[in-house]
Amino acid sequence: MATGNCLGALLRSMRLDRGMTQEDLGAASGMSVRSIRDLERGVSCPRISTLRLLAQTWKLSEAQGAELHRLARAERDRTGRNLKTGVYA
């Protein structure tokens, strides 16, 4: 996991708290295991649609979903990656 990657650590923690493997989350959300792994390691920055998908899959409260978005924004600002596209600015 990348240093300072709060979002990835949170995503991994949320997945594990629900007793899910990366494969389980992939099956439940329609995401690839590689995408999940990259998000958790901080290799990629999630799109807004990905954050919504995870929030729906995990049935997160509005506050929890907002926290995911806040951390993703902070990660984007720190790394210079675009939150919407996941591409470096």
C-alpha cells in the first residue's frame, strides 16, 4: 500500500469488516479484483462512479459515502490525479 493512502486503507478495512475477500467484493460490485487491489494499494484513484458503486454495494450511510468522497478528493489533491478519470493532471 502506498504511504499516506488513507482511502485505500479505509476501503480495505471496510471490505474486511464485512468479511469479504477481494473476489467477494468483485462479484458483489461487478468490479475486477485487479481494480479493487489497485484502489486498496493506492495505485489508482477511484472515479466518482466507483465510489458510488462501493457505497451501494456496502449499503453505506450518506455520511460514510461522503467520507469516501472526502478521502478520494484529498488523495487526488495529494497525488495530482484526477478524481473523475483517475489520470494524473
